[in-house]
Amino acid sequence: MSTTTTEELSATTLLRFATAGSVDDGKSTLVGRLLHDSKSILTDQLEAVERASASRGQEAPDLALLTDGLRAEREQGITIDVAYRYFATPRRRFILADTPGHVQYTRNMVTGASTAELTVILVDARNGVVEQTRRHAAIAALLRVPHVVLAVNKMDLVDYQESIFAAIAEEFTAYALELGVPEITAIPISALAGDNVVDPSANMDWYGGPTFLEHLETVPVTHDLSHCHARLPVQYVIRPQTAEHPDYRGYAGQIAAGSFRVGESVTVLPSGRKSKISGIDLLGEPVDIAWTTQSVTVLLEDDIDISRGDLLVPTKDAPPTTQDIEATVCHVADAPLTVNHRVLLKHGTRTVKAIVKDIPSRLTLDDLSLHPHPGQLVANDIGRVKIRTAEPLPVDSYADSRRTGSFILIDPNDGTTLTAGMVGESFASPEPVKDEAEDDGWDF
Amino acid sequence: MTTTVATVKGGEDGTASPYALSHLDALESEAVHIFREVAGEFERPVILFSGGKDSIVMLHLALKAFAPAAIPFSLLHVDTGHNFPEVLEYRDRVVAAHGLRLHVASVQDYIDRGVLKERPDGTRNPLQTLPLTEKIQSEKFDAVFGGGRRDEEKARAKERVFSLRDEFSQWDPRRQRPELWNLYNGRHAPGEHVRVFPLSNWTELDVWQYIAREGIELPEIYFAHEREVFKRAGMWLTAGEWGGPKDGETVEKRLVRYRTVGDMSCTGAVDSDAVSLEQVITEIAASRLTERGATRADDKMSEAAMEDRKREGYF
């Protein structure tokens, strides 16, 4: 920060967002520009970039070098993994999951989007919406990222023409809405020249909306909790067993959805035992109410058997437990996932044995066509799976709760993370997929 | 607190919603979640504790995560033999105050036994890797908490919260597991362990703001004080038996403080008159240098210095 105000040092909110872009769309330049123009790049970092650019014979500092961290990437000029970037403005703190846009890195995009409140999809104004753009939109929709930004980049190369931006924005918005993306904001930018990234562009008077950074600063980061099912996965049971606290039994966890209050009737799943909340300890401070993403310790009126892996829910709003899960998955491991594969499934704080009963279909992201019974899913494939678990699990649909509707599959032999899973339907209705085998007349 | 759950309106007043967490609360909650996950899934976790501000914040978060019970972890300090006395004194005081168990892996021991050789430049930071990895093996630690933050350095930006290490403690960036939602995967083969970074998403400023908010006590060298220093490679280093000053280097008394605390041989002090947390935070917010850029010689060795050391098992 070049200037310091007391405002800058006070508490602010945190936005986690992710980027996706095709190769050469200028994503690294956009991120570099964002960090540079928001004064988040410090002198020594910029000097290192200038040195590296000069040693490569480049005239101007290459802002993309700010974000390419590993030697392999610098040598090949590619981005091979998710990298996390941090910056702040007086209005908000940001965590950026910077994910490569190359076709074989679907899993990285899924990873970045899984914790993001907002996804930025980059297109080149000269090319408009391409196959990759549709893939990125589909991933944002599958992961149910609440906000999507379409950044139409390289506007300087199309003479800053409004008609070009408008046509791309319209085409993308129509497509993304069909997928069920809840909110789309299109912004015309030039990352290279700096138009509308941090500072408003003098070259695009016709655009009346916020700059990219202004939008990031003002997008809502909290949700209406009144429609959320309250869920607390128990991580750990705290029992001091000391002279001072002989009978203390606290159930520690991070609230995954909704809110809990003292006096509320709760049910423990999967056992189904019931009790009432007698106290909530918010990291050393007793509170009457606590809500999603707060790490708390809950005390109950009755001494019942609860352990790590259990789920505390309001008695009036308990999910059913099931041993049969249908989900959309993204396969993230190099070895394929096959029918009859024996795996471990981690849901919330519970890990159980499971078996892949069926892989009904694989989804092609480019055109959203379904390929029935592919037999296996390979790295970066998206598909539908049916899983049978060894024990009943209280799963929510991913549409209702990103934290209690998600799971990972783990290889029991070497611990590899195999698959990211989202319970329930793939997309917000109407289901916009075409079945290749039998087109049974989806009416869009 | 209202008794009805109101619809949260975001936008301009992002912090006005009763259900918005401040950035420090969000980071604190995430770190506590990470500590509790490890406690629930591992047999022998240990916290790397150097007495530096990041490890002090880690310990504070761990204490909060399990209160009113004791923390279910021990501490491990890799002692280079070139530590600041103020920091060692602080370390011992904290260990005693909380009734913790401290393991020490000593670089000096390895040098005395001839297993490690002193480098010509006197820097012992790269020598920490072997004592650390052998201690992890001999004590059979299966989870090792580090205070590393992704904002510190380019190679760290690629690091996971749960970072798998093989039996040689090696880090392979291509073998990293994707981390999805907040579902951490700590499974590992016998002999392997997981490095866990609860402060992954914190910045230097977040750490300082949290220290101020929580009223956490720090070693005195983080605040401005008079010290005998000399200039080497553009940094103010503390004069001492570890190898300085050499010919042509002159000692002078300056008002300085430390932004990071590591090995005396490679941790530089910055000119400062900040004597309170508030003054330190104001100074950091206005600084145009990263903390490592300003104060760490070991990271400047090459463009890929940190990446290379991480692969070998460094923190």
C-alpha cells in the first residue's frame, strides 16, 4: 500500500475468488495487472520480475512472471498448478486461486472453484466465446459458484468497440444462464493496457459499469442464512478431564451451513439421538448464536455418545441418511476410476469405505452431451457415478449446501485423492444436457 | 444480535451484515479447523516452533482450538545454534507456561559430529533440513505443523495446506493432491508424513493484526531497539560469534527491529523506531518491500532457491 489509513488497517471482509482462462487469453497479465495497479506488488517482487524479464531479453517487465512460481513453469512459459495470491484494498481482503486454463487442467479449475465465491472467466475479444469458455462456464455452474465475471480482455486489439463486447457478453450470458449460473457480470478490459482492471478506461466511455476491482470489492460475500439447513460436522471431542473441568464435553467443529443457537433441539446423525444445545463456545467466548464457517465448540444438555465424524443438525431439519449416493464427479487422479472400484469416501469429517457401483454417464463439457456407460473416468473427466457406502451418511444435495453436499474419494492403498464429488443433480434446472444415446426431447 | 435471521444484503456494506465474518475471524476459524482436523486424523502431530511470530500465532491458535483442554501436540524447534538469545528465552518461557513438551533438533550437534559441514558464508539455514527430517523419522511424527504462508514466496504460493512428504521428507510439486472444499486428505503410507500449514492463507499484515487483536506477547527483537549491527549484502546483521563482522565490515549502533526471526547469519534487521504493535503495523502497511525481500539473504540465492530447498525437505 502506498498510503496507509486507519481504515486500511481495520477489519474487513474476505473474498475468495478463482480465475479461469484459455491459454494466451492473458490471465497471468490480468492477475499481474490487478496486483500491480492495486499496489499489492512490492518493490523487491517487481525488481525480481524486471531482472528476470531483462535476462530473457524482454523490453518491458513481464507481469506474468509475478505469478509463475516454479522453475518448470518459467522454463516452459506455462502454469502447471493452482497458485494462491493475496492482496488487499482498503475495502476488502482477497484470496485468489489462480488456475491454469489448459484443457488437461480441468481438475485444477474444479479445485480453485470449490472454495470460490466468485469465478473470473477470461475471453479474448478477438475470438469471443470459444469451446474453452463454454467448459469454464460449465465448471463454474457445476461447482455452483455464486458469482461469475466474464472479463472480455484485449479490447485494445478490437479498437475498444462496444458492439464486439456486447455480442460476446450476450452470447455468454445466455449460455451461462441456461446452465443455471445465478449471477453474471461482463466487464470489457485490457489487462495489458490497464483499461477497467483497477482504473476506469478512458477508451470505453460507453461502458458505465464498475471496473474489475470495484466489482470484486463490492460483490456480496455472505448469504441469506434463513434458507440454509444448519449443519455441524463434529471434528473432535474436547474432554479436559481436569480438576477445573471434570465433566466438560465439548463437540468441536466448523459450522458448515446455517446457524445454531443455545436452547435449540438437535439430532446427532447417523445415530439419531436427540438433545438440546446448552452452550456454544466461540473460541473462548460464550455466545448465544453461531453461524456458518465459524469454528465453535457445542455443549449439550445430555451426555450422549458423539464422536468425530458425526453430524449435528436441528431436529426439525435433519437430512435423511443413505448408503446410496448419486453424484456428479470430477476425476482428479492419473489412474482411472472404474466400476466396482473400492474406495474411501470422505464427507465432512467422516471417512467410510465405499464402492463405485455404476458410472451411468460421462459429460462432455464442450457441448454438454452425455456419453452413457463409459466404464471408467480418466483424469479431468466429469461424469455421473452411483456409490454404495459401507455406513449410512447424512448427505445434502450440493445445490443446497456446498460443504455438506460435497465429498472426495480416496484410494485406500496409497491415499491419493481420486475424485471430487457433488451430490445430486449436475446443473440447476432445467438440466441442460443432451443424451447422446437417446435424445428424449429436452425442451430448452 | 437480532432474533430473526435477516436477509443479508451484500455490496457496499459487506461488513454490515450480522453474518459476515471479518477477514481475521475467517482466517482464525479456518486455522482452528485445520488444527482440529489433524488432531482427529493423526497419531503424532508436532508443531514446528521457532519463537518467531508465525509459530507464536500458530501456538496461540492451537491453544484456542482445544481450550479448555491442553493441546494434543508437542513442539519441535530446529536450533541452528545461531538463534537470538531473546528468542530462545521466549521459547522456554512459553513451553513452561503451557506445560508443553519441547523437542529440539540441533544443527550444532550435527556439525560437532561431522555429519554437517559449516558453509563458507556462515549461513546455517540450509543446514536445518537434515536435523529436521531425521528428528521427524526418529520420533515418528506423522503430521508436522509449519508456519509457512503462501504469500511469502513464489514456490510457497503453490503449496497445499496438507502437503505430503515422502520418507526423505521430499516435496514434489507435481505429486500434490488437489485440495477440494475444506476436505483435507491426510492419508499417507508408513514413513511418510504430512506438513500442515494452518496459516497458508494469511499475509504478514494479517499476522500482525491478529497479534494486536489478541494481545499476544512477542520476543522483544520484533520492536525497535538499539543494536550493534554491520552491513552485509545490503542487510543489517547482528554482530556476533557466528561470523561477523569480517574485514571491511564495520559495526555501528542503530535503532532497528526484525520483521522475521530466523538464523542470525541470514536474518536482517530494518531501521525502525516502531516500539508498539500499532506502530509496527503502520510501518508494515506502508512498506514497499516483502518481509523476505527486506530481510532474508537465503531466498535471494537464486530464482528457484526456495523451490530447491522445499524439494529437499525444508520447511
